[in-house]
Amino acid sequence: MFERINDWAKRSVTLKLLIIGFLILVLMIPTSMMTSLIRERERIRDEATDEVSAKWGGTQTLGGPVLSIPYKSYLKDNQGKTETVIRYAHFLPDQLNVEGSIQPEARHRGIYVVVLYNARLRISGTFPQPDLSKLPIPASDFLLNDAFISLGITDMKGIKNTISFRMNGQDYDFNPGIPSNDIFASGLHFPLRLNTDTTHAFQYDLQLNGSKYLHFLPFGKETNVSLRAPWNNPSFEGSFLPTQRTVDADGFKAEWKVLHLNRNYPQQGLGRYIGNTEDRQSYRDEEVYASTVDRVADLSDAAPFGVRLLLPLDEYQKTMRSAKYKEMFICLTFLAFFFVEIINRRRIHPIQYLLIGFAICLFYILLLSLSEHLAFDLAYWISCLAIIVLITFYTWGIFRNRLVTGMIAGMLLLLYGFFYSLLQLADYALLMGSLGLLVILAGIMALTRNFDWYHIQEPAERIGKQEDAKADG
């Protein structure tokens, strides 16, 4: 009885399909571990990038200059006591022009490449004479002698020159830090005594180290930015794209023009209320008052824009994209072996299916490790040929049939070539993938159109009975 059940289990097509499906589920464990390995290596690369950037200069976002004037504000608490606090009114420039160049530099940290840059910028523009009458603050409460100009710089370690701010024919030297953190978390400032000029023209040069990207805040009533760099793989990002750009083998040049109407904050207004929860509850009347006036400082949507310097090739991104097709590749390979097994009436043990699945998983580990040292395309085809040779020799050992072995090798080469083409066609990957699956499904349906699935194992059962009869005889 046991032997008959064992023989049925060996010859049952339905049971074999269930076993193959179970093996595919089992292989999801190493494939998910492999995906985690790719992310881990990418994270190690990012940590190496952050380590180098921390010593050179991190990502940079430049804002300003901003003219700030302190004023007295009188708060009354719940007990009726009046307290005087200092707050700030902020004024943005009418015209803000940025012109400069970016000099990229590739540094190596172990096997990883880190893109750094040195930006040389000339920034100029004009401030209008502040119109204090438009703010709901008595003129006598403004402390005009304590006004200051501030610049916002994300990573202060990147500053490589003494910044001399020239305004109305006079030079000013910046001090580190900003008296008010209404707008900028870090940056520079210098005190300024306002005069009666109608406009205040300014200009200064800035040499700044950074990494990954350089962004600007559109603080001018009209903001114009012009950048150039000998880097032919830029990514223009942020809230605004360049109005003009050219990218060629020698590098890129881009120009932006942003109007104050394109952003969601005014040219002048009062700063954000700073304090803890208890203060906010005590001075809730002041909070209502502050909410009725324009606030320059509420820059949750400051609309930064700029450029990111991309590496010509991100091997981890391409490896992850190739790994997205791993389940499909395993299913198609198992399906091919299943049909070869049915047509040739040569049973393949589940362990053999499992070994073939492990070989397919090994392809992605080879691809990941080789792509860290070689060009991705070369790493892909080396890994591909290694796995095809491995599975081809294993197939020959199973079937001892040149035709079957050649068919399996050709099928694997076709599949790897197909998935490689999908990696190259980023914009058309879905279209080509769906068409490819349609062709594969059509081929399978054409090959199996004459199969009698209900009786496909009967010849094998007769052969088994004849073999049993000979054994009994």
C-alpha cells in the first residue's frame, strides 16, 4: 500500500505542481534576505558618504540675505501682568541674483565614491527701504539701531572664505550665528544701522564646500540663479525647474527665475512666536494677534530649488531593480524544467528544483558584489554567464540529453537578456515587460495546447506497472 502511494506521488502532475509552488514560496526567504543585503550595502555606502561629507561640508541650502528689525512686544498673562519681550520683523530683498560655478570632486572612501563640490558664488541684489507703516506695530516700538542682516547656511563647516558684505558702498563682516531663529536654524549675521536711503544695494562673494546637492531659497521679489559646472549628470530638483538649461559632455549650465508670486510667503512680516506650551497658553491672546498679520518666518513651504550632482551609475539602484524580477525569473525557470520533465518523462526531484532555485538567487549576490568593483553591465553579464554555465552543467547531469541541455541554456540566456533590456529601458520597462510576459504566456499556451492534463501521467503509470510486472516475473 505504501509503495503504491509512493509511486502515485512520484507520477502525479498535480502534486508536482503543488510541490513546485511550495518550493517557490520557500525560495522567497533567501530572495528577501538578498534584498535586505542590497539595502544594507547601500546603507553602508551612504554612511561612508556622510562620513566624508561631515568633514568637507554636507548638503547646502542657502537663504537670504534677510533684513531683520527687532521690536518690543507687550504680553499680558492670565494674572494681568505685562511683560516686554523682543520679537523681530523681517524684510526680504526686492532683487536677488546668484551667479556662480560648481567644481565637483570625487573622493574615495574604501570602495565607495563620494561626490563633493566647491561652489563659488557671487550674490547681489537690492533691499527696499522697510515700510514699517504696513506692520501693526507702533513706530516707537521698533529698535532700528539693533537691526541686522542674516544669511542662512545649512552646514557652516563648508564656508571657505571670509565673507565681506558690501552695501551702499560700505563693507560689513559677518559674525557666526543669528540673533533670531525665526527663519534660519544656522547661519551668519552682522548688525546694521538703517539710514534713509530708498534702496540698499548689496553684493558679496561666497565660497562654499558641500556634497550631494546645492539648493537656494527664493527670497527675492525676483530671484535669478545661474549655475554652471563641469558635471554632465545633474538632477535639477526642488520646487522650480530651470527656465533654461544645457547639458552636454562638458557639463551643464542652468538658469532659474522665480517671482515672489510663485511662493507662499510675503516679502515682509513678523517672526514666528517662540516659546514652550505653557507660554503659548499664557499668552493665547498674543497668539491670536500674531495670526492676523503676515509671517515671513513660517517657511514650512519655503520652496527650495537647485541641483543635485548624481553619480553616472548607481549600482545599488540597478541591482535593486534587477532583483524586483527575481520571483518571475524563478517561476519561469521552474516552469521550463517542469515542461521538460513532462515531455521527456524524466522525473526531477524537488531537491534538484531547490538547487536550481538557489543558483538563481546566487546570481543577484554575484551581481551585487561584482558591481561594487566593476561597471554594472560587465558585472551583470559575468554573473549571468556564471549562473548559466552552472545550471547548464547541472541540467546535463540530470537529463544526459544535448537537446534538452541546449534548450535550457538558450532559455536562460534569453531570459537574462530580456531582463537586462528591461533595466536599460527605465521609461518603457513596464510596457516591454508586459509585452514580454504576453509572448511567454503565448508560447506556453502554444506548447501545451494539445496536452491532455487529466491523463498526462497515464503512460508513466503504464510504464511503472510494466516495470512492476517484470519485477514480479
